Amino acid sequence: MNGAGHGERPDGRIDAALASLPRELPPARDLWPDIESRLEPRRRRGAWAWQAAAAIALVAVSSLVTASLVRRADAPVARTSTQASQAAVMPTTFGPSYSLNAEYDMARRQLATDLEQRLAGMPPSARQKLEANLAEMHRAAAEINVALARQPGHPLLEELLLNTYQDELGVLASVNQLTGTAPAATARQENVKL
Amino acid sequence: MSVAANESELERARLAAEERRLVAAAVKGSSEAFERLYRLHAGKVYGLCLRMTGNREAAEDCTQEAFVQAWRSLPRFEARSSFGTWMHRIAVNAVLARGRRRTERVGAAESIEDGLMLTLADGEIGDTGDGLDVEAAIASLPPGARQVLVLAGVYGYSHEETASMLGLAVGTCKAQLHRARQLLGQRLGTEEASR
């Protein structure tokens, strides 16, 4: 979206009026019961379909991760991670049988190490908020991983998981960027786009 | 980056993570997760449908249809766009399909005036002075112009996105938007009416 309508006459009253309208208008009644009554149970796809999808997804994900690491080749060398940083960053896995590249994990651990240093200087309320939000991302990744373990190679689940990892990296990088200079910004630019 | 921007990004990332978790669960068949997605997005979808149709009953039908279609299509959802944007596309399709069915059945598009009266009678769209005038003016536009104005003017989609959603040529979309703005200006009595 880029606001074609808003961009044509930025000083017009019509533009201002349209832009001021609320995007959300809740329905007058709860529509969910009618919707729920029409939902059909999900049918499982055949095993052959999952195997084919898994093979395609594995190749695609491998290519993406490899490409990101090639771009990352000139980034600073990662430091040894601390126990605390291990807790701050989630393990990056794809279902039961596939893990992200070790170098990629190392870059993430560096961000987490930096984060621990930043967190130490943050007000308790800010730290609590950040940790709660990171926990939600970890929860999402964990649950998507569980789903992936049941449906290995599911393209949507793979993509949802990658997006969650990207967002986590983005948050780690932006926190580092906000609280001091760190290689995080570079890492974010080069790593977030898997 | 400011603290506010950072907090905003953090909140966005948290909501996005929650949404992905719900989508993943819904793909597995959890209607509870899908209900949560409905609760998160019903207002946005219904608002779009109400503005595009100008009619409360039609908007409710289209909202229900959109979520039912989304449930069926969820395994094919590509997470490159957000779930909300994807839902908007499905809702637009539901509105267009309903319009086609009605046209085939009664030979004419739904009465905008009836829809407008229903909506205004309920006070459902806006109740704060200028907002009500604008909503009423939008609802009174011809369907084609109204749909383009809602997508491009209210929801900020580009000409290309709007044209794609409505199955129009980009040039047609621009012409409809120009027409819609002129008509809206006339109804609101602004200076833009004469431009």
C-alpha cells in the first residue's frame, strides 16, 4: 500500500477527511457463530504431497539461508555467547530434522550477547516489556516448530517461522541500535532478509 | 531511532508473532485459533465491506463469506503479505461476487440509497460530525467510484493494487478515483468539486 488516493492532493480537504476515517468498524453483532457453523474440518493431504512439498521447501530454505550467509561474509566475527544470551535468543530450528546454519546461529547469538549488555542499562519496566515481547515471539516460533514437526516441509509454516526469526532479529538489532552503537545494524540488514 | 519508534516496532513484531502462531494453528485445523484471528481482524474486514457495499446486511454477509473463504484457503496462504492484507483481498472478492450475484438476480445493483439509509439509521458509521458527512457521502457514490475511493482513498492501496483487487485496468482505476473525488467534493461542498 502506498496511499495513491492520499498522495494526489496532499493539501486537499478530501484527502484529510478520508485519512481521518477509522480503518476499523466493528460489526453490530457477533458474526463468529455463523462463520463457525460453516467451517469444514481440515483434511490432511496425502503423504506423497507432504514429501514433495518438504523436498521443495528444504531446497528453497537452504538456498535462502546460504544466500544470506554469503552476504554476511564480511560482517564482524561473532563473540562467544554468554549463558544469559542463550536465554535471550531462541534456538533456531526447522522441525525435528533440520537446523539453520551454525554461522547464522552465531550471528544471532552475537546480537543476543549485545542485547544482554543493553538490557543491563535499561529501566526495569522497559526491560520487562522487551522480554515479554521477545517471549511472545519465542512462543510463536516454538508452536510453529511443533506444527512443522507434524507437517515437515509445509511451505506456509516454513515461511511463518522464517518471518518470526526475522522479526526477532529486527527487534534485537533495533534495541542495540537504540541503546548504543553495535554491529547489530549491519547484522540486521544482512541477516534479516533470509 | 527514537524510543517511541522502537516500542512501536517491538509491538508490531509481537503482534506479528502472535498472528503467525495463530495462522499456524489454524492451518493445523484449530478453529479456536481462527476465531482469535477473526476477533483481531473482524473490524477491519467489516469496515471495508460496509464502506464498499454501503449496506449493513451486505457487509455482514460479505464479512462472513470472507472468513469462510479464508478458512478454506488458509493452507494456500503465502506469508509474504500480512494476514490482514490477505483478508482484505478476500473481502473485496466477496463484495464483488455478491454484487455480481445480485445483478444477475434482480438485474440491477443494490440500491445505494437504501443502504445509506440503513447505515445512517443505525448510526453505525461514524457519529462525530464531519466523519458522518464523509461516510454518508462515500456511501452515496456510484458503486464503481465508491469501491475505488474506499480502497485507494480510505485504505491507502496504490492504483495498481486497487486495480488488481477490483479486476480493473489501472487507467480505469485512476479515472474512477478522479470521478469519485469530484462527486465527493460536490456532496461535501468543498472547493475540490470545481477543480
